[in-house]
Amino acid sequence: MYRTHNNGELRLQDVNSEVTLCGWVSKRRNFGALVFIDLRDRYGITQLVFNEDIAAQISDVRNEYVLQVKGTVVERKDKNPKLETGEIEVVVSEVKIVNTAITTPMIIADETDALEDTRLKYRYLDLRRPVLQKNLILRNRITLLVRNYLAKYGFTEVETPILCRSTPEGARDYLVPSRISKGEFYALPQSPQLYKQLLMVGGMDRYFQIARCFRDEDLRADRQPEFSQIDIEMSFVDEEDIWSMTEGLMKEIFKDIKGIELPEFKRIPYDTCMEKYGSDKPDLRFDMPLYNVSEVFANTEFKVFENCLNEGGIIQAMNVKNGADKFSRKQLDKLQDYVKVYGAKALANLKLTSEGFAGSVTKVLSDAEKEALRTMLNIEENDIVFFVADKKKVAQTSLGALRVKLGHDLDLINKDAYEFLWVTDFPMFEYDENENRYVAAHHPFTSPNLEDVDKLMSDPAHCYSRAYDLVLNGYELLSGSIRIHDQKLQEKVFEAIGMTLEEAHEKFSWFMDAFQYGTPPHGGVGIGLERLTMILAGTDNIRDVVAFPKTASASDLMAQAPSPVDPTQLKELGIETK
């Protein structure tokens, strides 16, 4: 037997027990005739004591050596309340050096000095850090809770293919060449979307899967090219059924992991979200709404605002309460640059001081306009109001991004809060400037609102869908929808996005043919497992909750992937590279 206990379980009741422990050397301290070693494994740390007669056997031992020791548990005189095992130590009688270690390129501790590239290159060392091990254990705990909860409500876990057909209308696919059918390709699934709908056609009624998904898109802190999705689909349901099931799952997870009872989730339509927060994933942990103040400037003489309104734009404003004295001229210039990243031409400001109104637009606004703003925005002394005058989407999005930035910069966010929000009634389509056509805002299998079906061809800009997102603390936690189950309606949606019936059948015939055989109404969600784990772990970097993540450029620094392959492999696949 290699060990009788792990390094996190011995307590005072184990005093006088003979034990065998294994692990890595976390720290070594020499005190003359005595040597102390902290032995670490994923369960914790135990302090070892080596007396003079055995200390010579470990004279060359240093950090990250792997040891096996036998000894007796004794009560510590200088107890360490920071360690769960801090009331005991083990006096070693036998020691075996299981393996040696060279000096590591990083400190193996929660607080490490290593840059992220170093951590990713030596990920197997990074994974020894307790904080990362806790994150992976947390992830495992979440998946167990999900499986148990869904099994309780009659869901069946079904695996869907990883090698599938490439489909349009989404992110770029990762392609896999076929050796047998040269010149043809599989695609890695962006989600199990079509397969899970076919499971509903197949009568499975309630399906789920911890599904691996792949998307070849630009990365950021909360995105990876490959990720896991808690994928759920249900038959004979409407939105309320899905929302109720999902809320129950979230409440169970947060009660078990955080020990908190979640209240009922808020619901806000997409258009209201954009108007009030400038985002379809607003962070509700702080209150700083946006206002459309265009009506205040209906007769303005300020040319910038007048021209914006004449060109069909809007004037969006945001009041930062008690913030007028928090921004220097240099900081205001930086905020100006910040909103320009989101397409805004400029950021104006108006503040109220003890001496009256001041700021970049105070001289060009009339007294009546200032007073109207004071009433509408509840402007009080030492408040500062920011304005963006632009196209509706630009004005909302840029000021919404500024709202989030200032929420963090001014420490307005309650870090201990968990604010869930269902965002509903998404637009069915969005206009793609590059392709000069409308494309599906969610995916082309999303059902339009029944009252908007007649607008699919005549007024796509004002056609809304039965799509919904669940937002948590400013992150899109899941996306879902009620799906189309009628073949004629599905064909109509394809036509609305400029896809002929011939093109649709060429790309989706294997899927659309199934609709001829009695398809039940169905819908579901795809919950981002990494994002959920990230929020529960209290980190803002998705790589902290993935065992072997990719960099922002989608490369694996440890395995050095992607990489060239042997020319023989390419020849077998019928592929030449340029």
C-alpha cells in the first residue's frame, strides 16, 4: 500500500496512529538537527518532522521531489490555523524518495510569479497549484449536480456525433478531412443543435448531454475554441417549462455550492435591455441605467445633437451619481478613446457642481435643456452625465460598455451578489452589412414569435423570435429557444435569410426530411459549463477552469499545437498545403 491517508485528512483524533503518506515537497525548512517538510497532494498539506537520525537521508531533497514516508502522528506545539491539518504533524521513521525533480520554472502555489504563457507551457506544473485543482473539482461537482438533477426529472443522457456535416449560419467550423472520401470533410460540432432536435423527432422527449463544442472564432477571456455545454432539449414544452426547469437547476447548484437560496429570476425583453443597459447581457449588480434623451433636444441649437437626430440617430445619456469629482481631464480623454472602440464618434459630459452646471457641453446647451435633463436623469450636485449621440446601436452599445467599465473602475459592483436575468424576445434577424442580407440572429431553427410570422418576408427588421438568454453578472450563461417544428415555417425562415429551397435542402435535407414524419413542438438551452464554473470559482479567466486550455490565439503552448504534420499523412488525405 502506497499510502494509508492523504495529506488533507489527519486530525487530532489520529494522534499516535502509524501512517504512510505520499506527495510532493512543497516547502523545506532546516532547523539544525531537525528538518521540517510540507508534503502536498491535491487534498492538502501535512507537516513532516525528520529527526537527526533520518534527516541525512533527505539531504538532497528539494521542492517537488516525490516522497513516501512512514511515521507517527503527534500533536503540534505551534499549531497552524491556516491549515486543516495544522494541529498535527507526522514524525517520520522511514522515507523513500519516489522521484526527483529539477528546479521548476514557476512557483507551485496559489500565488505564483509566473506569467500566463509560462503557466500554459508547463500546465502539468500549474495544475499542482491548489487553486486550479479546486476549480477542476468544482467543475466536477457541478456536472454531478446537473446529472442528478436532470435524472430526477426524467432526462436521458445521450451522446451525439463529434464528426458531423459542416453547416452554414454560425461561427467558422473546424474541419476534419476524410481519408476515405478525399476532398470531402467532416466538421466538428459548434453545438449538437440539429442532432438534439432529431432526438426530439425520435421521441426521446427529454435529452441532455455534457457536450463538447468547437468554434473557430476570435477568443477572449471568457471563450475557448473548444468548450463544454450542458445541452438540454425537451418536447411538448413552451418557454415557461424551459425557464422553470433551468431556474430549478441553477437554484440547486447555487444552494449546494454557495449555500444560498436564489430568488425568482428577473425577465427583461431584448429591446428594453438595450435601451436601459446598452447590452443584451447587462450586469445588474449595480444600478446605473441609460436614458434616451433625444426628446430633450428636439429643438436644440447644438449642431452635433441636431445633425444626429436629423440623420435618424439618438442621444443616449448616463448619470454617474456622485462622480463629478472622480474624473480628471486626462481620465475623461481616456473615456473618450474608450467609447470610440465601440464606434462612437465622441463622448460628451455635463456635471453639476456647487456653482452650477459645467462640463464639455455646458455652454452649448440651453438652460431649458439642462433643467429638462436635471429632471429626467435626477441630476444632483456632484453628478456627472455622459452623452453619446450616434446611430441607435452605436449609442447604446458604446455607452453600455462604458457603464460596465465605470462599474468596475468606481467599485460600484457588489462582488458577493448573483444577479440572474432572462433576456427574452430577441430579434429574429440581424442585417449583415458584408453580405447585404438579413441573417439569423440566433440560428435559423429558432421559431419566430407567432404574431410575427407574417413579417418574415415583409418586415424582417421588426420580426422577433422565441429565443432567450440567461445572463448572470454580465455573462451570457446560456442561450436557447423554442425551435421550429413545422416544415413550411422552416422553409419560410430559410427564404427570409436569402436561402433558396434548393440550397436549404442541399445543406439540411437530412435534417429537414425528418420534419415530414411528425415533429413535436420542442425547445431547449445550452448552458456554458466553463462560464458557470468560472463565476462560481470567482475568476474572470476561463482558462482557470479548463485543465488544458488554449491561448488567445487558439494555440496549445504545452503540446505545441497546432503544428505541421507528416507529408505522408497529407498525401493519404489528398491534401496539399500552400
